[in-house]
Amino acid sequence: MPLLADWLLRHSVVMCLLLHSLVLMTFCFHHAATSCSKSCYCSQSEVGGKTVRCSNLRLTEIPQDIPNDTRRLYLDFNLLTTVPTNAFLELPLLNELDLSHNELVQLEPGAFRGLGGSLQFLDLSSNRLMTLNPEAFEGLQSRANLTHNPWHCDCNLQNVMPQVDLEPTSLAGIVCQTSEPEDVGAQGTPFLLAKDLDLCVVLKKTTDVAMLVTMFGWFTMVISYLVYYVRHNQEDARRHLEYLKSLPSKQGKSEESSTISTVV
């Protein structure tokens, strides 16, 4: 019995140590996941949840240590040029994201992946965006502020806009600063409201011209082949005729035979 009691005591101590270590590790992981980013300011409220402010810090990249329980994230007035793929994948509770007043020129495919079920408002105003990549907004149906960007309205933008899943009224913020072609009167026009604007007309004309040029090329090739074929056949026929003329005729042979018979 003393041996059994001693064995149970030892194993109880080991189990307690293991349990204590597990609790401590869980607390550390939780603290690391919910603590504030080193370069940002965090605040907490019972109603709004955690807010992380990383504004006006001259950031060139999105911080990687943003707490995963963040509800509002402000990255405005920085120097961000791109939003990489899966940039906010670890923020499943995020419902407001401010990326305004940056230098954004590109939104990579899957830039806002993982936010489709939580994000309610996305601010991309006052950046350098010229076109939209629908793959960047996959599954995202939130409201968005797209104003004050140098949007370039062309056939490509016209084709991709129906593929963007953002709330439709958000697209009214796309005001054409430049356009292609330039003479269609798109400059200064909200692209969503210009329903009669056809920026693919130049591409269609170019395609039509290319088809005509191609057809003309094929037609020229066929005509050239026919001319060559006819001339080649005419040349063969002429040579054949000359060859036939060069052969001794049967009548000549008969006269020669008659002359020989008479002489004999």
C-alpha cells in the first residue's frame, strides 16, 4: 500500500504540473492573439469591441501583429502601396476597415479574403487606384467608399465592374478621371450612372478591322493561288503542246513509206 500511495502521489504531481503548463500556454497564446500591435493604439468598449488605430504612422506594410479580435481597424494616412493576398485573413471579427489616404495602386487577388462574413464598411478613398480587380473582393458584399481615386475608365473596367461583389451603390464612387477612348465624354462622370457609355467600341472597331484584314489576307492568298495554279497549268499545257508538235506525224511517215515503195 505505501508503494501504491507513493506512485499515485508522484503521478498526481506530474499531472498537476502538466495541467498548469497547459493553462499557462493557453493564457500566453490568448494574450498574444488579443494584445495590441506594437506600433498601433488599441481601445476596448463593451458595445463596439476592440478598435486598433494605426493611423498616420508612415507604414509601408500592413502590420502582422494585429489582434484577431479586432472589430475596427484604421490604417489611414500611411504610405501603403498594395494590399497583399490574405492580408486580413486572421481577423474574422473585423467589421470596419479604413485604408483611406494611402498610396494604394494595387489590390492583389484575395486581398480581403476571409472578411466576407463580417466586414460592413471598407474605405479605399483618396488613394491611387485606377482600376478594379474583382478577385480582390471575392465574397465581399460590404459598403465601400471608392471616391477620390484617379479611376481610368476603359473597356477593361467596364467588363469587370459587374463581377465586383461590393454593394452596388458603392460603385457610384468610381468617377472617371481619364478614359479610353478620350473623346467619349467620360471624364468627370460617375461610371455607374453612365449606362449608355460604351468604352468597348474602340476594341470592337479594332476587332472588326482585324477580322477584315484577316479575311482580305486569306482572300488574297486564295486568288494568288488560283492565278498561280492557272498559269502553271497553262505553262504545262503549252509545253505539252510543243512536245506533241515536235513528234513526227503519222501522215509524214505514210508518205515516206509510199515514196520508198515507188522507188523500189
